[in-house]
Amino acid sequence: MSLASVKQFFSRHAPDIDVIELEQSTATVALAAEGHGVEPAQIAKTLALRVGDEIILIVTRGDARLDNKKYKARFGTKARMLGFDEVEAETGHPVGGVCPFGLAKPHSVYCDESLKSFDVVVPAAGATNAAVHISPGRMAELTGAEWIDVSAV
């Protein structure tokens, strides 16, 4: 269902973008980079976090990690990742396939400034072997994301 919701999202909002399904798993940054022939930094990983009662998604480059000071300054609290079981319930996507497209529930999406280092990034597409190639600006536009700076490379 998750892959289908992402395909439906692109069919409706960006029919020029193809969802790429590979034979092998792309569930980790390293596997995704290898499968798509890009550097790990170019993988756009989506993190699902809880801020109070709200669930948010932050998309950042594959080699980045959250900077706790920047995160706390922006959101006023310590970063709290969703539990493994919560991720799919909230996003509709399995861990390893989480992306900001075709979500099961509406959540605020943020794109980290670190993505702007690339003309094209490769976020997952709702399955552990699916992704899209998209410009960071277009991804933010399609998902209504706000640009923030919360990562360290």
C-alpha cells in the first residue's frame, strides 16, 4: 500500500517523476547510494520525530546527523525519534522506505538546508527498494516543506 500511495502522489502532483523500483534493497543509505549510483550524501533520508503531540518529518542528506543544539533551538525540545512500530503507523511507509510523499496522515515536513548541496537527491519512495530522483527544491515544493538548518555533516 505504501508504494502505491507514493505512486499515486506522483501521478497526481508530478507525473513527470518516475518511481524507480530496484531488485535489491535500498533500505539503508549505503545500499541506496550503491543501488542508484550516487554518493551516500545524495540520499535524502527522512527522519520521523515527535515534537510534543505532533509528528514531524525531517528530510536531510544521507551523511548528515541531527545537530542537537540546532534542533533544540528550532523546536524547543530534545529530538525524539519515533519507535520502529510507530513509523509505519504514522507515515504509512516501512522503515527503510520512509519518505515525505503519499503519507498516511498529514504531518509537517521540513527539508534540511544540507540538501541544497545537490542538484538531485534520492529519497525513498514508500518501499525498501523504491526511490525517486528529484531536485531538493521540487521535493520541498511538492511536500509543502519548510527549509530549516538542524543537521551536522
